[in-house]
Amino acid sequence: MKKLIFILTLVVFGLSAQAQAKIEFKTETIDYGAIAKGSDGVRVFEFTNTGDQELIVSNVKSSCGCTVPQKPDGPIAPGATGVIKVKYDTNRVGPIRKTVTVYSNATESTKALKIKGVVENDKSVLEN
């Protein structure tokens, strides 16, 4: 009888250990394209928790100070969606090639997202 209880306990703990959050992004790269200096630099990475446990995004960091990411406020339930907001400083003219790193309790605990594009100084270039 003790062996049976021990085996059942192992099975229950084994099954619960497999329950995890899983983060799936709609896209892992945001392309700003050619944008004018001073234009709106806010974009969002949309994601879904496709796991069976709550997803907790513990931190979001960018590769430089010109990109400011914002993580979700609270946990994301299984099947629910969320966003990571990214604001790029469009007063910096030139190419955009930055990485935003997401840290979470998902099966893939660290995820690198990319933003790219180019900020143009001359608005007339964008009109053609």
C-alpha cells in the first residue's frame, strides 16, 4: 500500500511539473520602414500565452537607451494575449537595428526580439 501511494505521489508531481507557460509572438521583428525624424516611435509586440500556466514577464531590456520597452503589468493567463510596448527615439537619424530581450517564466525563458528601419532627416524623401 505504501508503494502504491508513493508511486501515485510521483505521478502527480511529475504531471504538475510539466505544466508551463509558453510565449508565442505574432512577430519577432518590427520593421519601422523609413520614418521621418520626430515621428511616433511607439510600436507593440503582441504575444499569446499558449501554455497551461500563468505567464509572468519579469523584465524587458533593450540593447541601448534609445529604445524604451515596457512589460505587461501583471500575469497573462493561459490562452490570453498581451503586448510589450517599445518606444524608439526617432530624433536619432539613421538606421534602426536594436534588440529587445524579454525575460519570463515561459519554457523559453529569454527571448530576443528585433526592431529595424531607418529614420530619415528630410521629410520630402518620405513623400516620394
